[in-house]
Amino acid sequence: MINWINLFIAETMKQKRSLTIVVIALAPILMFIFNFMIGLGGYYGTKAYGSEIVDTVINNSLNLWALIMLPMALSLLAALNANVEFRNNQWKQIYAFPVPTWKIMTVKWVINVAMSAMAHIFHLVLMLAAAFVLVTLNGHSFVGAMDYVYVFQHILVIFLASIMIVTIQTILALVFDNFLLVMALGTGLMISNYFVAQSSYGYLSPWSHPMRLNRFMSEDPYFWPLLVINIFGSLILAYVAFILLKKRQITA
């Protein structure tokens, strides 16, 4: 147990040497700017009630977040976190530690999942702030204009549906000692997801899960299987991958 605690403390301290904190802050900030700029353009001024403005802001934010911003942020997050070790050949030092390497990789995965959760929370806060500002600017009352249960349910579902993306991106980042390659793979999968998600086989792509479950929630016949796969399937995939990777001598 002490080893796990020490590993988490060490991994948390390593974040100071990377830009991961910037990523989890920047992605939600860009979403806030997106909403605010659209609002300044007069788009939300056509809405008759504050609740209509709020609904539009929330749905636009969640859809864009699930489809584009979140996958890009997760790719960058995983690549930066792994790059801390690849930089200056830190893996050679890690292999000399009296701690199983798979535990170190597991901690990195957990940190990535936790930072993804932080990004979702920050996005939720800024999304509500954007809705409040735009409703107020358009002369409506924010009180009673939002269905908070709906918002919290959807942001939670998007997070849970993105755990498999975090897992795959973490594995790719640990396998390939190339920041640009990892980002290229993540970007390619994100772009292809837009087309794959429209097909009848969209449920097979982990990159489509956040957007799919956000839009259809429990109406999707694959809702619960996809959530189970993202939560428990990610645990199994991460465990197996890290056990296999522990035998791989990583060199710079």
C-alpha cells in the first residue's frame, strides 16, 4: 500500500514538469470562448426565453466537447504525461526501481483518468458560467432556466464513456516514443470517428461513445453495454497491456 501511495505522490509531482495542467484548463477555456463568441454574435439573442438560451448553450457545448475537444485533449494529455519519462531517457531509471513497472504504468493511467475528470469538472463550471453570462446579457433570468439533473447526468456519462479513450491513448503514448506520432494517431482516430459514428457500426469505435451516449443516453440500445465496456473493459485492457509492456525495454 505504501508503494502505491508513494507512486501517486511521485506521479503527481511530475505533473509540474509537464503541460498537462495547461491542457485540462485550456480545453474548457476554449469551449467557454466558443460559447461566448457565438453569444456576442447575436445567435442566442433570437431565443425567446432564458431556458432556450441555456438549453442551446448546454447542448452545443456538450456535443462539441464530446465530439472534438475531449478526444483531442485526452490525446495531448496522455502524450505529455508519457513524454515526461521518455524525455532524458527516464525509463532507464524507472526500470531500476524496486517497484514493478506495471504499477508505475497503472498509476500513470489513473492520473490520466483523474485529470480527465478534472477537465470535465472545469468544463462543467465554465459551461454554466457561459450560460449565466449569455442569459444575463440577453435580458433574461438565469433562475430556473436550467435543468441541473440533465446537465450533471450528461457530463458524467461523457466522462464515463471516455475512459476507454484515455486507456487507449495512455497505452499508445507508452508504446511509442514519439509525441507527434501519438498525437497524429489520436487526431486521425478523432477525425475518422465523425464518419464512423454515423454508421450502424458506430458503437464499435470508442471515440464515438462520448458523443453517442451524450446524444441518446438511455435511448441507445447499447447504452449500458458501452458504459460497462468503458469502465470495466478499460480496467482489463489497461491491466493486460501494462503487464505485457513491463517486459519491453524502452530506450530513447
